[in-house]
Amino acid sequence: MENTQQSAAPVAQALESIVLAKPAPVAAQQTRAPKAKLAYCILQGYRPMSGAALFAHTAAFIELTGMSSHAVPRATVTQCMGQTAVKHHTRSTYFFDETEKGLIVSAIGKAAFALRHIDPELKAGFIAVLTTGKPDARVLKNPLGIKAL
């Protein structure tokens, strides 16, 4: 009988320590690397006009600005995406809604953008350019096409 109690003692102690252990503070559990933010834009003439590159650029911009969940000043969207794109997405496709604070991706836009195939390498290249201001061979080689916001 003593043998059983002796062998059970370490197991009981281990269980007791697990039960009595304090959970990590909520703030410590939710610590994440800071989210990258838009700091640069690609100038007109250097931005993609169509196809996979255009879809990747749009996806990178929306992700970096958080435009799918909150409004971004119209001037910022126009500077980074171009007047033609803004007009197209607000007046033709209705992918962007206009609010007092700026433009936000509409419900129609969220559905449409979700259906697009986004090349992850192209998107990563645009995110690199838009956050660092440095050319990325995947999407833009000329540093003259980049401007700080």
C-alpha cells in the first residue's frame, strides 16, 4: 500500500501545480508584433494598371490602411491609388463607400475583393515597397516611383 501512495505522490503534486498555476495576464497573451502601416505610395506612371499586379497592389493598400474596417482620407487613397481608381471604385463598381472621414471598402467591395486571386509574392512585394519605401524587384525596381506620405 505504501508503494502505491509513494508513486501517486509525484503525480498528485504535478496535478496540483497545474491546477494552482496562474494563467498569464491577458495583455501578455495578446502581445503581437506591431502591424505594418502604409508609409509610402507608388507614383502615377509606376503603379500597376491591370491584372495580377493591380489586384496585389489594391490588396496590399487595403490591408496596410485597414480600409476594409475603417475610413481612409480620400486624399490618401487618391494619392496612392490614383484618381481613376477612386472614381472607378466609388462611381462605377461601388467597391468603396464615401463617408465623412473618407473612403471605406463597401459590402459589395468586400465580396468582390474576396473573389480575386491575389498572388502572395506580388502582394508581399507591394507591402515591402509601401512600408519601407525601398524598391522590391518583384513589383518595382525604380526608386523614383516611390514617394513618402
